[in-house]
Amino acid sequence: MRNFDYKKEYEKLLSADIVSLLTAIHEYKSKQLQTAEESADILTQLVEIAKIQSTDASNKIEGIRTSDDRLQKIVKEKTRPRTRSEKEIAGYRDVLSTIHESYDYIPPRSSMILQLHRDLYKFTGASIGGNYKNSDNVIAEEREDGTKTVRFRPVAAWETPDYVNAVTAAYEDALRDGEVDPLALIPMFILDFLCIHPFNDGNGRMSRLLTLLLLYRAGYTVGKYISIEKLIADSKQTYYETLEESSFGWHEGKNDYAPFVRYMLGVIVAAYREFEARASLIVDSDLSKPDRVKEIVRGKIGPMTKAEIMKECPDISQVTVQRVLSDLVKSGDLVKIGGGRYTKYVWNHEKE
């Protein structure tokens, strides 16, 4: 078994760009916590949006889908899951809620990881839930022509429990030491978790849930308000590229954690920036619902579909959103691209 020395690896990470990202997040953290404390009731809108986006995005990365309408009803517990995909979506919803509500009481230990994985599959009845893999697996990439190539071979099934115990113990030791910034430690742990690939299925979703859990336990709760899973899904190609880069030489303990750590820190910075923008829209103004729709589109770089706009403001009806979009197109403030289900809208900055 390879050795896990996070303190030693941390010292290798302290390049100027990574230190700059760490500093930025520390500064954002205090602002976000103050805003969340002062405006907790108002920011419940962001929590509900993030839950829907996180459940949707994390499952879509793995090809688990349902309609937008069914997704919202499942996340809001207004319907029962019907298909296998919907049952897995409902499981993710419940594990996400558990982490939101009880993260202080969920230490990152093998027994807890198994319980979270069990709950991920509780609606499916699958026996794999809550059990480590019983056969060796590989991380494969499917090309456009349908052929698959093996990107990485995780540890053997029989070694998995020992490896999970080793990385969780190493994580808690590094955290207890106090010399390693948790923000850098968390991505290192997540990379090792993915390289171990401890389950027959659900490794990617568990890695993202564990990311939230560890961030919350370290005091970085921005993921409650802004979907970190969606930010990962939106940069999925970079996510996989940095995973591959940082996993090279992993079995020999010669891998470079920096690419994946740098990527994840960038995602966290993006989440805090988005929180500031959205919170100011809700907290610092008395905008009407039509004006909120207008500001959402104006603040977006590039085109948005109506469905994407509605996900940003689930408390606003589809009728209101459509009316605002039509009015903005007529006034020339908004440019309509395409038609039918593929219609997109982009703010006309040239008119400003």
C-alpha cells in the first residue's frame, strides 16, 4: 500500500497561484458568513435553487436524468420516484439534505462514508448501497466513435477497505495538525478517494457529496447557496483533464496533486463570486420579480435558455418569465436566438 502524507504534499502545493486562490477564498468566506447570518430568511431562496441544481448536475454528470418538471418535484418531495434514475436522484437529494443539516456530526470515516453511500441507493433496493466494491473496476473514457479506453486502474477490491481507512486517517491527522489549510487538503483527499474508486457505482456522486461535507465541516458553506456540483458540470472537460493529470503515478505515490487542487480552488472561488452577485440581487435591493429576471439575464455572459433562467429563480412563474423575456425582446434589450425548444436569449450590451 502506498503512503499518504498530506502535510508533505501540502508543502509542494504552495505556489504563488494556489496561495492566491487560498487567500481569495479566505476573504470571501468571512463576507459570505456575515451575509448568510444577517439575511438567513431571505437567502432560503438560494438554498432551494442550489439543492435543485446540485441534485440535477451531479447526477447528469453520470448520465442519470429525468425531466426538469419531475426533477423539481422529486427534490421538493412532491412526488415519488418512478424510474431507476429518479430513485437515484431521490437518494442524492436525501444524502445532500443530511449533509446540509448534520455535517457537524458526520466525521469523514469509513463507517460514515458507507452509510452515506447506502442512503444514496436506498430507493433502488440495490445491494451495492453501503458496500465497498466486490470486484475490480476501471475508470474508462468513451470516445465519440463508441470505443472505450482505460484511463486509470483503481486499487483492487480486496485492498479497498484498508485504503479508505488509510486516507481518512491521514486526512484527520493532517487536519488535527493544524498546519495544512483544509482548502488544499480537501481536494487532495477527494483525488485519493476517486483513485481508490471504492464502490461498484456512485463514486463520482459520492466524491462531490464528500467535497461538500468536508467544506462545510471546515467552515466553507458556500455550497449551500451556490451549486458547486453545477460549476463542476459546467467545466466537466477541465474536471476530467485535471483528474487524469493529478492521478498519473498515483499508485507509486509520485502523482502531482496541484492540477486538481488548483481546479477545485478555482471552482470554490467561482462559487463565492456567484454568491456575492446573487445575494446582492436578493438582499441589497427591492427588485420586483420582472426586474429580477431582467438582472439575471443581464448579468449572464453569453446566451441563456428560458429553462436556465427559471432555475435561477424558481419562485417566479413560467408565465412571468416568458412575459418579461418577450417585453425585453420587443424593447431591444434582449436578443432572441433560434426558435422553439432551442430558443436562447442574450443581453444586448451594444444598446447600453
